[in-house]
Amino acid sequence: MKPALILFDIDGTLLLSGRAGLRAMTRAFKDTFGITDAFKDQHFGGRTDSFLVSNALKNAGLPDTPEQHHRFRETYIPLLAEEIQQPGTGHKGLMPGARELLEELDLFPDVHMALLTGNYREAAEIKLQHFEIWDFFEWGAFSDDAADRNALVPIAMRRAETYDIPPEAIGRVIVIGDTPHDIECARVAGARSIAVATGGYTVEQLKEFGADEVLPDLSDTEAVVSLLL
């Protein structure tokens, strides 16, 4: 396989948490700011935690400051660790083929995997540790780095240099995600996008949004790997 840097989204791509994130964020906002159901009208797919919190603060008429974000995050992280243990609602578990794909790609020395996610780094670790796939990822680009998802691919590319990822791999970035925001952040950075219809969008919709490749899910490991060659 050619050298590549493969950036994985988490929610809807690698796993679904049974809405643990939504429950924890809702609880954290209420505990911190006294506002109930602060995220009820927000669409989470492809958004960063920081973006969602900024919107909730503005909708509540509260100042959108770094201090407010820090207060929220300090409350949210332990609540997420608690909520991820619950059965949850909707689907909870790894997406079809996710573990098998990570195990296969881990065999290729020229393939470098990292995360590109709207989660805070600590939130990403909680979710991936719970489903026992955290060890596949040494690093990534997170909501901690930027509220704008379109900024995350360039951040990941710069960060890759600090992890001694060779230039040949950094020059061939592939984003795997499940929303139009994943497709867009790849496009604006000059990266390829592989979209999977395991989140809130259909194969047809993801094609319309311009993904370079679209799959129903990650279950056919050989087919996914063939797209990365």
C-alpha cells in the first residue's frame, strides 16, 4: 500500500455511543449553567463539541468565552465517563467492520492512522477505550484544537510531522467519516474523502455532497482497503 495518513472520524463512523455524549452534554450544561435541554435543537452530526457549546451559550444568552467552555468541559468529561457505561438509547457499539479494518490497516507499516473528530480529546479517549479501540490511535486532531472542523485536517497534517510521519504519507491524506462536514473538511484541505452511511446520511446523500468514495459501511474490509491502495 502507498504511504498514507488516514484520519478517522469517531461518532457514526467507528462507533455509536447510545447517545452517551448527548446525555452527558445536556447534564453538564444544566449543572454548569442551570439551563435544561440546551442542545435539543442542535444537529450533532459532524459538529465539534466546541461549536455545539458555543451555540448553546449563545442561545441561552450567556457569554461565549474560553472560561465558560472550560467550566463546561470540566463538568462534561466525568459525566461522559459515567454515561458511556449506561445501556443508552438507539445503537450502541462499534460500526460493522470497524475493528476488523483497524486491525488490517495496522499491519501496513506505511499506513498511519489518526483521529479527526469533533470530540474533545478526553471524550474521544473515553469512547474509544470503552469499545477497546483506543490503542489503534496515538494521536489526532480534536475539538480542543479548533471549533471549525475545516481547520482540523491542516492541524492534523502539521501535527503528523511531530510524530515523525514521513512526508509521503502526509502528502496523501484520506478522511473517513459519515457526514457532509467530514467530506467538506477533506475537500478544503485537498484530501480524499471516504464516506460511510452508518450515521445520519444515506449513500445517495453522501454522493450528492461530493465524497470521493461512498460505502454503506466498513464491513467489507477488502473493499475498503482497495480504496486506500
